[in-house]
Amino acid sequence: MDLRVSNYFDRSNKVNINVNNKKIEAYEGECLAVVLFVNNIKKLRLSPKKRQSRGMFCLMGSCQECVVLIDDKKVISCNVFIKDGMKIKVGDFDK
Amino acid sequence: MINNRKYDVIVIGAGPSGVSSAINCAKKGLKVLIVDLNSNSGGQIYRAPPKTYKSISKKLEENVIQNKLSDEIKKFKIETAYNHTVWQVSPGFKVNAFNETSTIQWQSKSLIIATGTYEKIIPFEGWTIPGVIGLAACTVILKAHHFIPSKKIVLAGNGPLLMLVAYYVIQFGGKVDAIIDTSSKIDWIKSTLSLITNPKNFRDGIKWIFKIFLKRIPFYSNSTVEKAFEVDGGINVKIRNLKNGKAKNIISETIAIGHGLIPSTDITRLLRAEHIYDEQKGGWIAKVDRFLRSSISGVYIAGDGAGISGALAATDKGLLASSALLYDEKFISQTEFDHNTYKILKKLDKYEVFAKAIFKLNSTPKKLIESINNGTVICRCEDITKSEILRAVDQGAKDINQIKSWTRLGMGPCQGRTCHYATSKIVAEYLNCEIDNLGYLTGRSPIRPVPLDRVLGDFDYEKITKVEAAPL
């Protein structure tokens, strides 16, 4: 089931992103954190001490929980918009 | 990249109050810059959809209001710095921010802080598992990004946001498995007389509740999520009734939870402004006079940042703060100031009745704090549990900054934004003292993590003037 709501807006071009070497389809300019979440990629990183999985939480740039690696740089995914060919790493990247 | 561009006033935050204050200043000929982390105006309440979204025909009301804000900013030719995250503000005033490629510094004579709020979420065992999100995050997914978070969802916490999110999930084709509210139905009925003072919001509320009622969504009053854990195909949600102690388990895909809003005090704490604790206004807030001047000369707080009064009041609070600035800087006369502010103050008094009623629905019951299990992680950034906090208190940490030094609570990337409120509540409850006595976390820079590559910028190592090492 596509969880997109299309009553109000048309999305832009369909593109592919690469998440842990897996291809995910999305539309250009969509919010990365949301696209990962609705594709059931919810475990984005591990917490520093207990090494528990963490994911998107506040979605407004406050909590810093949704950090992923994009082209080997750490970024909060709630403030990243999808571009074609984006390479993303999630999970146990923070060693 | 240091760029010392100078402005008369820098407005931090492009929500409704930031925009109204920026326009008010621009109208009088001041050189204004408005800074926001998002890619457009609107703040969180009118959060703009991504720029690539093309509107078809009908629009959500929030998106229409956002368009108006954008148009006004253009009309008054106000300089904007979107996609810029402010990480340091120092006296003078110097504002440091970073974007996708570099850092930048601006200077201004005055500051209007319109950074609004973030969500208050009282921890429970399992609130850290991926799939548990904020209720406000859920509204952003629905109304700005135009997705439903999952096919099925449990909504928990308290206040009107529960109803709003339920309405939009249903409207957009999702299923609400349950609504879990710490308030009672009587609390809601008691609040109606006050809520009706704001007919527009009241009508919206009735519309939401009607939809929830029609769909026969299971509604748990006086209840909370006590525990959540992952199971095959989703999350097991353990619901606990705070009054009669009854428990029930349900399985869903996502939990969205929120208990109201907390004013953002990052910048005012950094500037060492005076703060006071006011539970009704959202917790620790910068101390302001009735025209929203902070204790620091030249710093004004617009919007919800110095006490929550809601979106409708935000525009007026922006006008009030900026009028104070214009008067202090002698851009308007005493007569004009009195004339401008008289009506605004009257309007704001009316909004206060509504804000107080919302506060009651969003209050944090004592039993909710007591229901937090000892093993629950409170500081998500540093994995600090409730029992670790209480152990530090037993060992002698009697103030929140001591607890921070003792445990690392609040030292992580979020700088305590997520755990400050809950920690204060837990410790005050444990010591049976007022939250005022525990103090607040001293503001420390950077208030948001700054990527080092942005600070360094582009340089050629060979061209750097090397300084000889000091003799031993």
C-alpha cells in the first residue's frame, strides 16, 4: 500500500535512492526521513551506550535521532530532500 | 566562511510570529533578515510542503496560510536565509548558522527570537523504539509531507492534537487503532466554555471529534502507554488506566505520542537571559515584560517562545514584540506605540482564556510521572535511565546541572531539548520540591550539532600561515 496522499499535490519525478545497497523508489524532493519510515526502514542508527535501534522521532530538527549517513556524512534525515541516486547508510554505521 | 553582513534586526524563526514581526520592522524601513532551518516560511504549525510538490487544485487551510506568509515576505522584500540552522548566538549580536555547504555569521543591533516550541513527550518504557514518533511529527507527515505514517496507528498523549491527528489519519485513508488520552472526558467537557471563546478552533475541534465518534475509534480516557515493545509485524502497546489500574494490550504499527508543547529557550539560555518556571506557559520560559522584551536589552521574544498562547495569537505576539523594538529604537513615537499595542494586548487577553483551557487538557498528571518505570531511558541521546538519574540525586546531585555533570544527561546532540522537562518533573516528584529549585540547563553552544566540514570550509593547506611552535 502506497502511503502517499495525493489529493492535494502532484509529486515531482520518480527517482531511485540507495539504502544499504537496496534500491528504493521515491519522488524527487520528498523528505528522506518520511520516505524511509513509510518504506518500513525505521531503524536508522544505534544509540551510543545501549546500542539500541533508534529512528525518526520529532521530525523538526530538534531531537537529532534520525541521523543517517549520506555519502559518508552524518546528517539528520528529517531535513534532507530526496535526490536521484542518493546513497544512504542506516543501522550500525557509527563505529 | 565568515560573512559579517549587518542588519538592524535578525528574526530567528519564520513561523507566523517571526513573519509578522519581520514585516512590521521592514515597513518602518529597518534592514531585516529572517532565518529558518526549513526551506520556507510557515514554522511548524503551517509547515510548507517540499518545494517539488505541485499543488493540484484544492488546498489544506494550513498550506493556504503558508502561501500568504511567503507572499508577504516577498512583497516587503525581506531578506531570508532558509535552510540555515542557527547554532550559536552571542552578545553584540552575532548569529552563527550553517547550511548544506558552509557556516555564516551575521550581525544585528536587535534580535527577535521567534523559535516557537517543540513537543513535550513524557517517556515510557519503549518510547525509544523506532516506530514511536511524536504527535507533532505525525502532523508534519500528514499536513506538510502528505503521507500517512503507516496503515495502522495508535495515538497517545493528551490535548487537541490527538483529535486533529486522528481526523487527518482517517481523512487520508489510514486506520486509528486507539486513542489513549491522559485526560478524562469530564476534563474535555469542562474545557468547552473556555474553548468556545475561539470559535474557529472550536468548530475545527467539533469536526475532528465528530469524525472520531462516527468511526467508533476505541478511546481510552485517563490512560497512558505504559510500555511498548516490538513484535512480529508491529508494536505491542500496553495501555494502563491511571485511575483504576486496568491494563490492556493492543498491536499496531506506529505510536504517535505527545503531551503538549515546550517553549524553545535554547537561544535565550545561551544569551544568559533571565528565565522563570511557569507550568501553565509550558515550563521554563524567558522572562519578558508585557511587550515581550526579554531581560537583555535588544532581545525580544515573539510567538510561543516566552509562553504558549497558540497559533492564532502568534501573529499578534510578533506585532507586539516588534512594536516594542521599534519604540525602543525610536522608529515610532510613544503615541504610535500606545495606539498599536493597546488593541493587540486586548486581543491577547482573549487568547489567554483559550490557551489556559488547552493547557489544562495538556497538563502532566502526577500519576503519569509516577507511572514511568525505573528502567526507562529518559535521556535518549546518552541512554540515561530514570534509575540512573535518581541514583545521582541520592548521591547528592540536587540541581539539574549537577545531574548533567553526574550522568551526562542533556550532553548529547539534542542538548536536553527532549529530556529536560521530564527529568525536572521526575526529580521534583522524587524530592518533593518545586521545579524552580532544580534550575534549568545552562545554555551551551553549539545548540545544534555543527558538521566540522562546514566550519572548515574550503582551504588549501599549503597556503595556511603556519605558526612556529612555542619553545618548550
